[in-house]
Amino acid sequence: MSIQITSDSTCDLSPALLQSYGVRIIPLSVIQGGTSYKDGVDIQPADIFAHVEQGGDLPTTSAVSVGEYRALFAELSPQHEAVVHITISADFSSCYQNACIAAEEFGNVYVVDSRNLSTGHGLVVVEAALAARRGMAPDELVPFLRELTGRVEASFLIDRLDYMVKGGRCSAVAMLGANLLRLKPCIEVRDGKMGVVKKYRGAFAKCLVDYVRERLEGRTDLVPDRVFITHTTVAPETVAAVRQAVEQYGPFAEILETDAGCTVSSHCGPGTLGILFIRKA
């Protein structure tokens, strides 16, 4: 059976991974300095960081419109027996709602809410592509993916809080206190929403190793296929130390490193890194 997997650009899968898994991406819009850009097409995280560094406001993101989804589904629906589209969490964006409205016009288009973002969303996309390759029919695939979304563990450690302050998600007083105490918040996605679950103290590189150890050490409930290390601008030696810690504490056959896209970058800024994986059923 020919099933085309599609996704919003928020899944943060690299071009090489998208090509390998045969996934088609539709980009969100990023509005920066009064101009609308296509996420990952004509704006990249480095552009956002440079704009903010020069005194510009944080960009905002705009969901894929119903019309854009309709055009994508109209192109792909006749070419495949089914199209399965996976969106960023409905709690973060209206992408899911818009995709569902567009899909009503097509009998073979299915929409799944990843209940996540970044490569937490990307993990659902990869599993969808693999299941489609195995020949799973859409009426099996969609329930499988919806159950899977509850088993994705996605979290990030943030080195600096100025982007959170600019975005109204943290007060300047809280940022000052965190800086004085050298606190690094850990943000986790739970039930489709983000929240701070812990604060680490000390140098960022040390906090990251502690974060990885606490997330992975001694666990027997992890799907061992793959884990993502996803980050914004983080020093290569720090990423290498995180990878070594993942190898030490985790059971994963494949460790994939990706750059966080514009959505995570505009919310969390440079110096953000997370590990993302799936629990067993």
C-alpha cells in the first residue's frame, strides 16, 4: 500500500532524514521584522538569533493555513492510497485544526496530532514512515500513532533565559535570580503542553550530563531503537559530551543529532539542548 507521510516543519528532522524516510514537509510561517518567511526555507534559526542580537523583537510563528494544507493534500491524495499528516501539538498551534478542516475534503487523508514539538514530533513522524513501509494500513496506522504520542519523552535544558523573558514566559526578576544561582531550567512536554519540571545548578555542560544521566540511567522501559539529541547553538564539545553520556547511560542503537528549528529557537534561544526518545508500551 502506498502511504505518503507528511509533516509540519516543526518536526525538526534534518533534510537527510526526511529524504531517507520519504517524508514531505510543509512549512509554518515565521514573522520577523514585519516580514513573513517560510520556516526552514527562507529563514533559519541563525537569522533569528542575529535579528534578536541586533535589538530586534522575537519573531512569531503562524500556523499552516487551511488553504496551504488543501493544496498539499490535493497534490498528494490522487498519487497515493493514503496520506497521513502529523502536526505539532494542537496546544501549541492551530496547525492540527487547520489540517483537519482541509482533510475533510479528501477521503484518504488522515491527520494525527503529535502532542509534541521538535523531534518529539519528529519521532512520531519517523515511526509513521517505518510503519507505512511495513505495510500497516491507515486504519491501523492512525490508532498506532495516537497511542505512541503518549509515550514520547521530550525535554530540553536551557542555558539562558533572555528569550523566555522576551517572549513573556519568564519574568526579568526570575531570570536575574536564575543567573545569580546559575540555574538551568529543564522544560518537558507533557500531554501536549510545556512546563518546567526541574532546575539544574552549575555550568551548562555539567548540568547537561547530569540531565542525561537522570533521564536515562537504569531505565528498562525505553524503546532502544533511537534517541535524538536536538539543540540550538551549543558548543561542539558540549554536544560531544552529551553524546558520550547518552552512550554511557542509554540503550539506544541509533543516536541522531539534529538542529532545532525556528519554533524552538524563537522560544528558547541559543544554548538549548534536549534528548528525546520513546518509552515502551
